[in-house]
Amino acid sequence: MNKALRFPFLFLLSLLISNVFAQNPTYKLPEMVYVKGGSFEMGSNTGTEDERPQHEVILDNFSIGKYEVTRAEFRQFQNETGFVTQAEKTETEYHKKGDMVRGKPSIIPDGNGGDPVKIYPDSLFPIAGISWYGAQAYCEWLSTKTGQQYRLPTAAEWEFAARGGTSTKNYTYSGSNNPDEVAWYIPNSRNQSHTVGQKRPNELGLYDMSGNTEEWCSDWYNQYYYNESPKSNPKGSDIGKRKVLRGGSWSSAKSTLKVTFRNNDLPDACLSDYGFRVVREEKPTVVEIVKEVEVSRMKKEIDSKGVVDLEGILFKSGSALLLPASEPKIEEVARYLNEDHAACILIEGHTDNTGKKATNLTLSEKRANAVMLALKAHGISPERIQKQGFGDRIPVADNSTKEGQSKNRRVSMRKIQCLK
């Protein structure tokens, strides 16, 4: 290229590239975790009045933010739109302390009520001091930018995810029965929020569902909503004055960190510990469609034969310890039960032939119980399951043969009439 033309060409090229990037900036999207839909028991019969009664809820697939929305993520929205938060409009104490000032570091108190003594970069802190309207505006902007449907979680989606979805271990808090392992709250927070993702995640790999910031949900709050909640994808009351908040925060007591606890406030409230995370609606994956076919096969088999011999559920020889290889079959059974919510089952345990009838019977009962507990961990209510052991009666296989050894380590499943 002629030297005289090279500089103008490069200059114009650089302007073109700059213009392209200006029109198509790179946005940091919230990292999402896929949550397979299913059923669970929402609420608590031993909690506060608005946590009762515990009731079955069925949810579709969705994805939810791995972390609470961070200050860096929220400021992308502010910088592009000029959005001014309620906290900034009213010049709250929270705003004056620096937590909401865009582009500046976070000023952290010394933990003893004294003057601020340390400055941290704030990009990975959760955005807080946000009203429900502010959280909603961010979701609408993110949906427009990405072409995907982002929104606030329903209270049911939030609780299902906080419990660990179909992988739940039924912890009191999100990911543990010990709040210090998973949550920033009054005893350990030093009166401040903390960088997201420092504590232990829950069963789905979600962080800070308990503690750090309270999280807005989409629902209108109704103290008695659980008495009238629909079973499928509940979205809260149609009308109301206050919105639901979940999870507790750095300024919360232990009791409010429970996955079942419900808080609420006016949608324009912007307390210093109010934040949020986002949800994205999802369709079934190819893998899930294949699994649905497997579930339908099981349903047809049970409906036609009345029993399915679950050879994929394996135990350690001579014990009721489920082997990890059993998990795909356990998931399939759970999916079958979620497909037919009116169905109840009888789990029939089989056993190794020890030669002692009493020993065989006890072991087979323990194996049936182990499967029931595994299904419970996937959100299936024990009230829908009965169990029994067959000992050395049905079947008694010859342990000296490979076929007999295989058949002895199994359970069967029958559809039965639910007990009232």
C-alpha cells in the first residue's frame, strides 16, 4: 500500500472499529445456574404463621443467578441508561456512606461503630440499597440487551433453588444446617455486606442464598397466601401493597436466614441490605427430553405390569448402602413420580441370601428404606411411599451365579393407592 495512503486508511479503520465497539459493548452478564423443575414441599408447619401450611409446589425449569447481582453488573445498566436508584434520589445514609456511588470504592466501617478505616474494591460486592422497582428495571434492561427473558424469581422458585432443587439435602439454611458455613449475618458480618461467593455454596452451586443481602422476589406479599396457593408455578397474590423478600442479610438474626422464612416491604423501600438475583426462563434440554422418554417407558411398564424391577439400583454387597451408580435410576423414579402426582408407590426390597431369614428380612427392609430416603432427597414426599422387605422369600437367588448376584441387589416398585 502507498505510504501516503496507509496512515489515513489505518486511521479510518481504527475509527470504524471504535464505532463498532461503541455500538456493541461487551456486557458482563450474571452467571446462571440451571435448575431442573420438579416438586417440593414449600413452607414449614413449624415456622411463623405466614410459613404455614407446608404445601406441595410444582415448578418448571429455570435458571437463577449463581450470585446476587453485583455492583459492577448493576452499574453497566446505570451507565447506559442513566438510571437513578431510589437510594440516590433520597440521599439515604447508605448512599452517603459511598455504597451506591458509581465508580468509587466501598467504604467499610471498622466493625465497632467507629469511623471507616479500610477501602475495598467494590465491583464484586452485591448491589444493595435497591428497591423492588430498581431490581425490576435492571431485569427489563437485561432482557432487552440479551433478547432473553430475565426477571425476578417468584418466591416459590427462590425457595426451591435455596433448598437445592431436586438435589436437596433438606438443610435449614441454604446449603447447611450451620449458618456460619453459608451466610453473612449479624454474628460474623462486621455490620457490612461481603464479596459474593465467599461462603460455601448450596447443593446447586448457588452462593449467599442465606445472608449477605435480602433478595427481592416478584410476588406481592399476602400473609395467608399459602392457604390458597396453586400447586403449579405459583406467582403470589394478584394484588398487594408489599413485595416478598427472602434469605436474610448481613444485618439479620439467624432465624431469618431459614430457606422458609418470608419477609416483605414496600416496593420502593431501599434499605441498605436489600439486593436481588435474577431468573431466566428455560426450555427442556435434549438430555431431559430423552429422560422424559425413559420416564414414560417406566410409566407404561408399571401401568401394564403393575411392577418394575429396578435393576439399576445397586447396593454394596451385604449392606443397605446405595452405590453412586444408582443415582440415574433414582432420578428416573423421582421424575416418574413428578409426572403423576396422584401416584403413590410401594418399594419392595430384596437382599443377598445369607441363609438366615431374619437377617435377610432386616436387610431387605433397610434397602427399601434407603431408596425411600434417596427419593425424599429428590423432593418426593415420604407420604407417597410405602416400603417393605422380602427377605429370603421373593426372590431367593443363587449367589454362586453371576445372575443370582445381580438379581439379589435390587428393589422393585409397584404403584399403589395412596393412603388418606
